[in-house]
Amino acid sequence: MLCSKIGVKGLTRISFFLFLVIGPIILEFLQILSPYRYFDANDIAFNYLGWTIPVLIFSFIWRSRLFSADKSSQS
């Protein structure tokens, strides 16, 4: 919703979503190359939660504002 609100289109939008989906997995595999870090599947899950929970909250607030705006315009 944010990408469409600020007018991001095409290849930039696709690369942004690919980064959000593939990024956490790539970051965890890159940690294997570091001598003091290790791969942890829980980190991948928490990386996804780290961006999905705020997106869900934002979506809920956005839709509730749209719903209340529609309701007030009908009165």
C-alpha cells in the first residue's frame, strides 16, 4: 500500500517485494561466512515477523480509517 501511495511502479516495486521475501533468507546464509555468527532458522522467522506485523497493523489502521470515512460520508 505504501508503494502505491508514493507512486513506486514497475521494476522498483518488484525488486522491493523480492527483497522483502528473499532478503531474510539470504542474510541468514551470509552469516555462515562470518566466523563469529551462525545460521538460525528462527532468525528467518523473526525477520519475517519483523516486517509483517507492522504491515498488518498499518493495513488494519488504514482500512479502519477508510471504513470510518465511508461511514461518515454516508450520513
